[in-house]
Amino acid sequence: MTADELRSQNRRLDEELLEAASSVDPAHLHFAPDGEWSLAQVLAHLGEFPRFFAGELARWRNDPGAVIGRTHEHPARLAAVADPSGQRDDLAAAARQSMAVLAEALESLTDADIEAPTENVKYGPEPLSAFLDRYVVGHKAGHLDQIRALQKTAAQ
């Protein structure tokens, strides 16, 4: 993956996620099947994680030896989804703002950066491309699928 391909995939996923978020029926916002996040929780997470990973990229840029990433038990992640408040449009606006912060951080990446070594808190040594695939592209694609599945289930 090149830096331009990454930015392109990120833009496409952001557009699809924001479209999906704006199409969430407000009546279903807090619908959550057993053990699953609600649509509100997913949207709240979209307002949190892109900004967090933009910060991790900045930390790595400033200190290439910094340990980056996080586990599922990260306090900011847990707080964002614990009890999301706000209406659909507020949650979608927060997601849009957070995605813009990450998109801006991705603008500075070069092709050489993509394969640069990193140290992941959970996975150890890996190229930045693995971090970006897991926490940006793959992460967003997974949540897009999650939103679509929740919308389908809620509509039944």
C-alpha cells in the first residue's frame, strides 16, 4: 500500500461511515443486540478513535521508538462507549471532526513511512503499514460492517 492509496481508502471509508451514520434511524440509536454495541456506541467510538490514532501517529513521528497503539481496555476507548450521550447528528458531527483530524495526520505520511518500523503495544515490532491497516483502514471497515448489520437487525 502506498501513502496515496492509504489516504484514498481512508477517504472512501470516512464517506461511507458518515453516510451510514446519517442514515441511522434515531429511534434505533440505542438498539443493541445481546453483547453488542449499540449504534450510539459505535458512533461515539467513531468520534474518539480516529483522533486517538492521529495522536499516536504524531507521537511516532516525534519519537520513532515510541510504543504506539492500544488494547481494548484503553480508558479513553472505554469511556467513549460507556454511555454515549447525544443525538445521531451530534454523534455523527463528532465522528466527522475526529475523522478530519486523522485525515490531516495521514497527509504527512510518505511511502517510506508506510514501511517504517514501529513498536506496537500489543503486537510488538511491525511496520507502520500493519498499524495503519489494523487501526485505520481495517478498523473503519469493521465498524462500517457493524453499523450496517445493526441497522439491518434493528429494522427487523
